[in-house]
Amino acid sequence: MSAGDPYKVLGVARTASQDEIRKAYRKLARKYHPDLNPDNKEAEEKFKAIGIANDILSDEAKRARFDRGEIDENGQERAPPGYGAHGGYRDFGEGAGGFQHAGGAQGFSPEDLSDLFGGMFGNRGGGGRRSAGPRAGQDRTYNLTVSFLDSVQGTTSRVSLPGGATLDVKIPPGIENGQVLRLRSKGGAGVQGGPPGDALITITVTPDARYTREGQDLRQRLPVDLRTAVLGGPITVPTPSGAVKMNVPANSDTGTVLRLRGRGVKEHGKHPAGNLYVTLEVHVGKADDALREFLSTHGEATAKGDAGKEEV
């Protein structure tokens, strides 16, 4: 089945930049991902077509070959130049008595075809088609779901392949939802000694109840008791790489933001480690008698002080 013109599948112009292609793919991959569309065959087919289109257009070499007409919308080699030109031979499938051809008015026989193409076709069964030579194997697409913490720290996950085989996939730190990992030579077997295809792993990152991500930085909200907020003191902060101690400044309030350097997305490639920003939420808890007495006394003193002030 044809995957369709990759530009139309992703909804981008033929002049689209790689960044535009990447954004279009991620948007559509999230929309039609099988995990978000269970038992939806139409969404599954669209997701597959999106993956094939992205595989072609995200690879500059493949994109150039597609634009030149050397490979089709599925990434497969096209027939040699001249096939289908001016009502010529679009399909050389084996029919009863030899080849079927489109240029019926020409009346070429299988022998004529063999002469015309310099012996390209063998004599198998009265005009069978010989293989065009070594061809690369097909790319295979897979889906892999990882936790938020694994996406920021990096990990190794296992993908189950058809037939029961498994494949260990190294997840780099900082990977994003919808991103595709390419594993070279882990796809379908090559034909006639051609190289194997690649495995394309689409990543789905599950949300985390504690953290949100902003580039390389992470944010979380953390409750703190009234005493610590007023007087200051140490608290324990959970981070993706383990719990750490930090001090809350005196006279803090709900909305106070504290920073933990290097506790965000783990360092990877050219990207330094991000920071973790902690927003405090002051929780009063159950008030005891001493707190009630203090608030009552403090409130009365404040009211008297305000009453004694003269207006200017």
C-alpha cells in the first residue's frame, strides 16, 4: 500500500525546512499515536504513513533522492529511467504468456523487450523479470513508551519485535515526546546482498505528577509548613537524580521560587545540565493553641495600633 506523497502526508511545502518538517511530524505523531487512539485502525494507518514520510524527509539524502524521483513515497527504489514514459512500460508483471505492457499499440513481444533493454530480462517462464540488483532492506517502525524520569536521565529500554525477538534501545537524556530514534541496520533484511534497513523508534514520554519541563530546566511545586516558611530552615526536595537538602529563607511565602543548579535534565551532547526550580506552597496545617493565641493577640494589637493613627 502506498504511503502517499510525504510532503502531503506531513502537510508541508516542498521547500519546507528541516525544522518545519520536524515540528509537523511531532504534531501529527502525537495526534495519531496508537496509545492515544486504541483500536483505531485509521489512526494506526495514518501514524505509519507519518512515520514513513518523516523517514524520507528528515533524511536529507533520502529527501533529495525522492525529489529526483529515484525512490518512491515508501522509500523504495523506482524502476529504471524510461519506465512509464510516453505511454511506455509501466508494469512488467508476469501474465499469461509473458509480460503485460501498457503500450499495446506497439505490440512488443517478450523477445522484443529483451532486445530493447539489452537483456535486462531473463527467459524465466517465457519472459520473467530479473531482479534489479542489491537493494536496501525496508525500515521498520516501532513505538516505545518511557517514563518522564527516564526521559530526563536517560536509560536503556527493550522493544519487542515481531516473532518474539527483542531489541535493547539506549534512550539518551533529554529525549522529547514524539522524537524518533534511528537504529542503523536494525530493520528489514537487504535484498540480493543489499544492506539492512533501519529501525525507527517513536518515543512517547508519560507525564509526571511532580515535574514539568521547560527546555533543559524542570519545575515542581513543593509544600512547606508555616514555621519553616516564617523562620526558615532545611527541607528535603525530591529530584530526578535523588533527594537533596536545601534551606528555605526566612519570611518565605507561597510562590517563592528556589533554584537547584544542575538538577534538571541531565547533561547530554552539547547541552549542559538544566536546573530544577522549586515553587513553595505554604501549608498551615492544624493550628495549635499557641498559634491561635498568637494570631489573636497579634491581631488585636495591630487593630489598636491602626485605630490610634491619625489621618494626615
